[in-house]
Amino acid sequence: MKSILTFILVLSGILNGFSQLTITTSDMPSVDDTFRVSNGLITPTIDPALTGTQFTWDFSTLQMVTQDIDSFVNVASTGTFYSVVFSNLPFNPYRANLAAKGPALPAIPQISISDVVYFYYNSTGSYEVSGYGANINGIPVPIPFNNKDRIYDFPLTYGNLDSSDSDFQLSLPGLGFYGHDQHRVNEVDGWGTLITPFGSFNTVRVKSIVTSIDSLYIDSLGTGFGFSLPQTTEYKWLGALSGIPLLQINTTNTLGIEIVSSIRYRDSLRVLTGINENVESNTFSLNVFPNPSDVSFNVETTVMKSQPGTLELYSIEGKSILPLWSGNLKSGINSFEFNADELKITKGVYLLKLSSNSTEQSKLLIIN
């Protein structure tokens, strides 16, 4: 499906002569959409702030460091804890109709946070984050927003300006209370042609300035405090039917200076070459999707150099349960698909461990 949409993306840009776009709800992700995303190498020459009308943003020299798969799933498939809180019902204030694995949440002292899932509500008027789900000290916990984080206000066209306030509170057993308040200002500040290693696209550019304050109350001390987080700016380039941004560059403001913190862009399957690469290195990346999974799940790893490897399943306590695969990892992308029913894996939280002759990586796996 995505290969067809990618073709339509390119073709629409050609047919429209890279004219000004209007982005609507239909250009957002849908259930079962998957997108390959490259994480780019950050260099001092990258300046995301430049913009204008009929502008050309040339990021064709971006270099891939790692790749991820962004997978969007139905809220009902994320498990009972989450699907009840974020059920897609008209009267539900935390209503969501889409879910996807998301970036890590801010670190909280003495608290382990993993396997973060973002819940979105895509409507004709806006695209919003309804809340998160995360494993808090090994327990899946829904974190609904009291006010949703409005990512886009539709229709999205050049000159649009909007803002939103979002917040959530989280009880931390044995510690106290954590709260997060955020203010987002979105501006469509440009349109034109975006060039990346993935191709050339007709886009609109959205600049989002995010300021936030965290608060922490510690029961044992009987006191709390608040602290401001560094201001973040998100630069996002959107195209027709692109689903997710074709390119997103995030910066943080340090002493009045914008410093690029991350680069992510839609891409095709690539093999790492020429990026501080040590030919003797056995470094690899490990991705698991969909996660949580109902039955089938995929494991994907990118390896710089061919090498023997093993993939094993462990309990969350670290006890070996089942060898999943053993063999030779080829240079590049290695993909595996497993079926929990066939493997007789019951519902629960597990640890996947991929080991080579000198390196290993682990990922949590949730079977609903």
C-alpha cells in the first residue's frame, strides 16, 4: 500500500508543478500504515530555520545513521489497559482513533519508563495527541491528556497560526506525583519544494514552538517543585498523502541558540555506508513491530558487517524462555516474522535479546 502512496506522492508533485498545498485530515496516517524513517546525521551546516514561499529546501545531502519503522495501529489492538481509556467513542474526552510507538518520555527520578505508545485523534478539524501509554516500572499505564496536544489545525495552509495547551498528571506509587504542562504554537511559515535523499516533494512547512513545565511532588519530603524544560522547535515538512512528515528537524534552545537535536525523514531501505563506519564494527540496530502485538510480530535489525547471531526470548525477570532464531546475519537489513500462537507464547511482557559475537541488544515485547 505504501509503495503505491509513495508513487502518488511523487506523481502529484510533478502534476501540480509543486504548487501551494492545503493539508487536510486525509493526508494524515491511517490504521495499518507503515513508514520507513531514517534518522539523520546531525552536522553544523544544517539550518532548518530558512523558509519562504515557493521556497526550495535542499536537504539532499542528509546522511542516514539508523532506520526505524513507524507503524500505526487500531487503538483496540493496544491492549485492554489502553483501549478502554482511549476508546474511540464520541463521549470520551480522551478519544483516539490511531496509535503508534512514540519517542521516549522525559526521565523521572527512580521511575523506569519504556515502550511508549502515542494515541492520536484524527478528525476533519485537527490532528491531536490524546495521551500516552507506557510501561511504568514494568506495568502498562495509560496517561490521558486533560487537554489534547493539537499537532495540526485543518485545513493546513500557508499563513495559518494556532496554539494549544495540553497537560497530564501521573501518580507515582512510592514516590509521589508528576505533572507536565505544555504550550504549543504552530505556524505554517512556508511552502515549496523539499529535496531529501528520498526524492523531491511539494510541501508546506509547519514550525511548532513548544514550551513546557514539569512538576514533581515527593511524598517522603512532603514538598514539590516545578522546572521549565528547554524550549523545543519542531520543523515539519508535509506533503499530499505523506501521512507523517517527509522531514522533521527538532531543535532545542540553549542560551538563545537553536541546536539541532534530531533529524527524521521518510526514506527507502538503505544500508549504512560512510558514516564514521568501522568495517570491523559489529554494531546493529534492533526494532520490533507492531509492539504491542496481538499475534504476529516482526523483528528487524540493521547490521554493518555479516556475522553470526542468535535471537532469544526471555521473561521480564531475565529467565530464558525460547530460542527464536540462530544463524548468520547478513550485512544490511535482516527481517524476521514470528507468530505467538505457533510459538505457544502466552499474553504478557517479554524481553527479546539479539546477540552477535561481541554485541547484544534487547527490546521489550508485549503480547496482548
